Amino acid sequence: MISMQRMPLLVLAPDVAERIAAGEVIERPVSVVKELVENALDAGAHDIRVELRGGGLRLIRVTDDGYGIPENELEHVSQRHTTSKITTVEDLSRLQTLGFRGEALASVTAVAEVELISRAIETEDVGEEQSALQITVRGGEITHRSRRARPHGTTVTVRDLFYNVPARLKFMRGARTENNHVLQLLRRYAVGYPSVRFNLTLDEHVALQTGGSNDLIVTLAELYHLPLHEMLYPVEISDGAHYRIHGLVGNRVLAQNSRQYVTLFINGRWVQSRVLQDALEQGYRGLLPKGKHPLLVLFLDLPADEVDANVHPAKTEVQLVYEEQIVAALSQAVRTVLEHSPALPEATHFPGPVLANQRRLPGPRRRGLHIAESAEGYRAEQAPPGTAEVITSLRPLAQLQQAVILAEAPDGSLYLVDQHRAHERVIYEHLRHTNAGSQSDEVMDAHLLLEPVMIEMKRHQADLLEQRLPMLRGLGLECERFGGRSFLIRSVPTSEGNEQLVAHLNELAEIAAEDSPDWEDHLLIGLACRSAMRRGRELSMGEQVTLLRALANVAAPAVCPHGSPILLYYSRTFLIDKFDW
Ligand code: ADP
Ligand code: MG
């Protein structure tokens, strides 16, 4: 039996209360690193070095070149609710900093030994400090105080994390797991702040290093050791008042099996909002194979009083005043990129961290080009690949295996176009347009079959199908109930492929009778796929041109309705690189 004996009401002793409060902020080593790195960023640092030993339980050290902490304040920064970032409640709505609670250092000192070394930068208020002050805090007491030489900035060293919270220590995984959390965190900050140099050392091995180039493409290349410039599309949208969205969205080749590379920052703060994540996923639904997620880094700049960052203790959730508009804009941004992004010839496997034996960056070696310069060259050349402008200007050269059109772009890059998928996409968009307009009087032209086709449905399908007959009619599929569970199909949509279609009427009727909210789209895809020209059909030059023109006019020329690539793209820089020109 559970003991129901109640203890008398007591106020918790300060050291117990401290450790409980600390537990909410400091869950594991990565929480310490997060707080210390955010403090460094808030202090305007350009160079942030993070060092870990023993997965962070033995030692975590963060060194920055920020504005430092004045001598007379150093002893007080680790007291709870001590902050230099806000003073009034109103300040919360004009927040420019990552921190504001004044709790992090207090929490860390409650569960570890903390050594602070800081030298403040000279300002009007703070005179020049000759040296840095160093203090050590353990168990709430200052145990050591001394002076040291160092330039302005702060170093915080955290030793013996959770030494006084054995219960928490038990939950720690191995050093590898903790290191990995820290690595992922640092990667996020590195892309979030490309103008800051980051360095992460794990047990004396450099695990991550960025140059602070302030160029996101370069930073990503530094993090992932890939020449990513041709695979990233810049995004820049704004409504001029409530939001600006900018950053990079990776093309289909960079699609990954996890959401880990979907990174979103709101006013410099990394967020993991369910709503925004859904908005992004909505944007790439149907444009990437199931289970794949794009690599993207997007920055959302919003007026400070239209974001509430104060809702979640770890501060990764946010509330937005103009959420609906922002959600729509985010979806659209991702969608636009993926609808136009052709596939690249080499599948790119995204490497995880390259800890030891760092690979050299592949790239245009002979010219000694650094990746940033080749990225510049690339951008200067051309409209982005896959856009209507580029596809319209493609000049067909030949047909390969009676399945693929080879075409040259004006800048000398080569496109391979899958004729079946291209045609399928063109038909699909036409059908979708017609279907959307069917409330008015737009209907597909119908091709009357010489002999109507009779199909048999199951009972539950028959009723659903009957309800949907008007919609089918709008698409050129004239169909009527012929008593019981039988239906007669009298016409199919007019297209070159209508003979092909007849052989698939049974399948299509099954789709039209699907008990799923997506049945309409499935039907359009089914119709498009089954009437599109097959591979194995020879196309004249004229037909190739017509197909490319039609493709240039659709909204998503790069991806077939099933989410597979239509275009394969060998850029000019790719040819230069591979041929060593
Ligand atoms: P908060 O960041 O919410 O203010 P913290 O406990 O993280 O709370 O830090 C308390 C204060 O210590 C900060 O407001 C800041 O004044 C000072 N501080 C902490 N770390 C640094 C740093 N790396 N550089 C300069 N000042 C710092
Ligand atoms: Mg802080």
C-alpha cells in the first residue's frame, strides 16, 4: 500500500530549491553549452571557442571575444535573476538578446564548479581594465580570486557538472552522445551566425570550425565538406511590414532522411515550432519522396513586439502575432524552390561530422578556386537552373534511348529531360487547373469512345463513385451508373494518350472511388500518368521543342506528380570541374 502520510508544509532550503530550479534549465551538458554560447553571442563576440572533455561532465569551456563583464559585476552575474539585458516588463517586447532571464549562470553554479575570467572592453562607462579578473564559484561560495592577462572577452569554465546531483548524473549517456548533442548545437549556431567564427574541440580533437566569412554558403560548405553552392537556392521574401524571410533552401539532391537539417531562426533565435515545421513540410509535400526532408536554413526577421519568446523555458517555442501569413509565406518559399530544382548528376550523401582526417573540399581545383569564388561565378552566370526562363530557352540536341531529351541551355549547361515525366507533369497541371475551374464552366474536352467500357465496382465503392460522377465529367470522363454495381464509361479526356487510357479505366475508377481525402489528387495523378507519352517513343525535334515549351509553363517543372525528378542538370561549372578545363 502507498503510504498516505503527509509531511508538514515547509519552505525548501535554498540549496535544495536552487538545484531544483537549475534542473529546469540545465538538463545535460549541451544545455550549459547553449547558455554559454548565447551569452557570448549576446556580448557581441566574433570568435567563440568551445571545448569539452569527458562529454562535458569533466569540463566545458567557452571563450569569447565579446565586450566582457566589468570587474565590479563579475561576482554578481551568477546570482539568480541578475541580468544586464532587461530591466522592465516592457523590455520583453523589444528583446534584442538571446538571454533575458538572468538564470543561466545561477543554474550552472548550482550544479557545478564555475570559473569566470573576464575583461571588459573599454567604454564611456567602464574605464580601461588593466587585466582580467578571475573567480571560481563552488557550492555558492567564491573559492578563488585572482588576476590574469587577457584581451577583452570572457571565458567560462564549468567543471564537475552535476557533482552534487547524483540522480541527474545517472541519466547521462556516454560521452559520445553528449558530444554529438553539442556538435549539433554548434552547427546550428554556426549557420545561424555565419559572421561568427566557431571552433569546437572535443577531447582535444577539432570537431567543427568555421571562418566567420558571413557567407552562409561558405559556412555550410565548412560544416559539411561539400561544394554546396550549386545545390542551394537563396530565398528572400518580405511583406514589407510584418516579416522578412531569407536564407537558403537546398535542392532535391540534398534531401535527407531526417528533419535534422531543417533549421529555422527567428530574430537570431533557433526555434523548433511545431506550427512552423508543419508549414515547411506542407511546402515540400509531394515534391520530395516520402520520408525525405530538405536541407534548409531560413531566417525569419520579425518586429520584436510581434514575437513572444517567453513561452518555453528552453526557449525553442515561440508565439507569433502574424502566424497565419508567416506560415503561408514559409510554405511557399520552400515549395517554389523544390518545384524548380532539377536533380544533379551525382547523388550527394550528406556526411555527418568529419571528425578526424578531414576531407579536402572537392571543387574546381585546377584554378585554385575557393568554393566561395566559384559560388560567385556561378551566380553571376545565369538565371537559376530550372526556372521557366531557362527551360524556355533550352535547345534540344537529341533524344537518348527514346526516353530522354538532351538539351543545351544558353550558358552551355546540359539538361536531361525525362519525356514521360515531363508530359505527365504538363497533363497533371492542366487537369488540376480544369478541375479547380470546374465550378465555372471550364471542362476538359472529351474523347467519345466508340465502344463504352463497362466496369464493376464493389458495393461501398459504387456509392462513392456515383457521388463523384459530376467531377469526373468535368475531367472528360463521362461515366454513368448502369444498375447495381456496374458503370459505363463513355468518354475519356482528350489527349494523345487516350487509347492508352482505355486499358486503365478499371484502375482509374478504383482511384475515383477511394475512401480517402486525397482521392481527387490521386485521380488527377493517375490520369496524367496513364495518358502521358511513354518512354520508347521517338520524338521529332519539333515535338521535343513543343514538350519543353509546355514544361516551361507549368508551376513545378522539375518534379513529376509522384515526386521524382524530371530534369537532370549538368552545370557549366560541373563540366569545367570534371573535365579540368
Ligand atoms: P541572461 O543571459 O539571461 O542575462 P545569464 O545568467 O546567462 O543571464 O548571464 C547573466 C549576466 O552575465 C548577463 O546578463 C551578462 O551581463 C553577463 N554575462 C554572462 N556571460 C557573459 C559573456 N560571455 N560576456 C559578457 N557578459 C556576460
Ligand atoms: Mg544567458
